[in-house]
Amino acid sequence: MRKLLIFTIIGFAAQLVDGALGMAYGATSASLLLFFGVAPAVASASIHMAEIATTAASGASHIWFKNVDKTAVIRLIIPGSISAFIGAAFLSSLPGEAVRPFVSFFLLALGVYILLRFLLQSRPKNEQESFRPTKKLLTPLGLVGGFMDAVGGGGWGPIATPVLLSQKGSTPRKVIGTVDTSEFAIAVSATLGFAIFLGWEQFHWQWVIAFMIGGVAAAPLAAWLVKMIPSYLLGVLVGGFIILTNASTVIQSLDLMPASWIGAAYVLIIGLWISAIVYQVKNRKRFTAAQQ
């Protein structure tokens, strides 16, 4: 019961972050399940099942607050859904223990990327109103994002959001709403792939329901806070959490150091994480003061 309560809280927090940043629900949840020893395919399957409800709630909330470019959503979901189904089939065919280090390494890399992206971003992005990404961009983006999302249990947001934010005329509000809304189709497609190739009995329904409850509860709040929440700080927080929960698996699988040193490695990671948070807060205060 205590573990289910923890998963519900994590689901709430992960969706709150995802709805504000346009990324990290899957990566955060997958990292937690892998930390508890769940097989990668089972973890990804359970998360995507939960995401059917959470992304539906998130998408509806973003549509309500007019944060969505519907044309971009349609152009993303077709290639994304196809590649997510293929990714689920690929992951389901691999032995859990053999693939666990690779999935953890992918999630660790996502954590580093998320942390550095927000840590090194020098200033908030200016709001504009000409967000019109082309089909030439959205098709390959959907293909890569959908596959990596299914294989890693997360990846749609960390891949799609920064690419779209880099486009001329993009706005954080529209990008985040578009990515979160399109993720519903990716979650459905990946779940269908896992159900066919892995089997419905492999889903951990108690965990799925716990993640669903927490995520659905957070979705409207996240969509409302997308213009107000300090995303630069949340990005550093969630990136560090993903790194922390996957570091042990990567260190042990690659035999990077003796087991007795892992505790010291965790202390170092936590220390660097806290330093990044402090730096981010001070850096933003300096930037704000300079603008006044």
C-alpha cells in the first residue's frame, strides 16, 4: 500500500512537471520502476497504459487553455504512432535483464540532457505567435520520438519539445501543449504494441492505476501553470532525479567502479545536483536584476 501511494505521488509530480515542461513524465516514471527492479518492457508497458489516461487529461486541458497547434499535432501523431508500435514490438522481444542497462543508460542520458538544457539556457524564450513547423520537420521527429519513447519508457517530450522550441516563431506555451496533446496517440499505439507482443497479463495494473490517479489529478493544474511555473528550475530538478535513479544500474552494468564506491558516487551526484540548483537560482536572479 505504501508503494502504491508513492507511485501515485510520483505520478502527480511527474505529470505536473511534464505539463509544465512538455517532457519527463515517462522518463521519470520509468526510472522509478527500473529502480524498483521492474523489467524494462514491463515498466514501459505499464507507463504507457497509464499515459493513455494522463495524456488524455493533459491534452484536453491544454486544448481548453488554447495551448495547442492542431495541425502540428496531426502531423506528429501519424509517424509517431507507427514508430511507437514498432518500438514496443522491438522491446518486447528482448530479455529484460539484458536490455535493462541499455534502457537505464538511455534514461540517464535523457536526464543529463534535460538538466544541461535548462541549466545552460541563458534566458527565457520570448513569446511569439507564429508557431508553424513544417511537415518535413515533424515527420522524422515523430518517427524518432515515438520509437525512443516506447523503447525507453520516456523520450517523446525530451526529443520533440526542444526540437520544436528551436524553431523560429515557436512559443513554449504552444510547443508544450502540442507535444503533450500528441502524446496521447503515442501512448495508445505503444500500449497496443506491448499488449500484442508482451501480453496483457504483464501489465502491473495496481501501478498503472496509481500512476493514472496521480497524473490525471495533476494534468489540469499543469496546463494552467504552464505560463507561470519556473520551468528553468523544474528542468534541473527533474533532470537530476532521472540521473540519480539510473546511475546505479549504469555503474554496475558497466563495472565502472567497485560496489563499495557506489555510495560515494551517489554523494557526488547529489552534491553536483544541489550545486546545479543553487547556480540556476542565482543565475536567474542575476538575469532578472540586469533586466530591471
